[in-house]
Amino acid sequence: MASRSGVVFEDFFPAMVEKLGTDGFMKELCNGFRLLMDEKKGVITFESLKRNANLLGLQDMSDDEVESWLDEEF
């Protein structure tokens, strides 16, 4: 997924796995998911992402941008 700066997450993936190790990287991904998820549903919802957007520095995201993140397939 490209960010506003054009940086793609996939470009950092190998470097982060190398730095943190596989277990450490998976732990970080899980921690990030837990921060953004709806605790009752156990998934990241529109509401939970919108509510926690400031954790990502994305508090100015429009509702359409949030929806497009949730609709994106990997």
C-alpha cells in the first residue's frame, strides 16, 4: 500500500524482519492490530480505525479515505 509520500510498506518488510526477527516482527504486527481493532468484534472496523487514526498521524483522513483503506485487498 503506497502512502501519501509514495513509500510502500512492502519495501520495508524484509528490512523489518531482518531487524526484529520473524517472531519480533509478528509481535509488532499483532500489537499494531490490537491498537486499531474494535475490542468487542476483534477486527479493525471503520469506527475503530477512524477513532484511532491519530495514533497513525492520520487524524485528518476523510471518511472516504478510511473506507478505501478498509476496502483495499492485499
